[in-house]
Amino acid sequence: MPTTRKIEVFSAGCAVCEDTVVLINRIACPSCEVEILDMHRPDVAKKAKRYGIRSVPAVAVNGTLVDCCADRGPHEDALRSAGIGTPI
């Protein structure tokens, strides 16, 4: 059983992206391992494409795009439903 939850935040550095980073950091728990990924890097853009990310900001939990990020953008309820902020 994993002891951490990997949270990947795909960001382009825009104001909305920064708001998402702040939200994630605010609700993350000790079990959350948060990584901010810069979409300006080609390797990050390729990873985002594999996840099916079409716009940023976007959040993936343990390698799976959070449902809210597929078309509308992150919001707290959906992020919490994905396990962010809930200790393992």
C-alpha cells in the first residue's frame, strides 16, 4: 500500500495556474507529494499529452487526470474527491 499520493500540477505560469498551485498547497496533506510541472518544458508537454490534458491548469493524482481537469479546470470539491487532502 502506498504511503504517499503523487499530485502533479501542470502549469504555464499564468494567474489561474498560480491560483491552482496555491489551492493545491493549501489543501494538501502530509500524504500528498506535490510536484509543479512547467508546460513550457517539452518533456512536461509530452507527459500532459499522454494524460489527455488539453488546457492548463490541470491536476493529476497518482498518474490519473482529475475529472474536473478534463474540460473545466480544477475546483476544490473535485480535487478533494480525488483524495487530495485526505491522509493515506
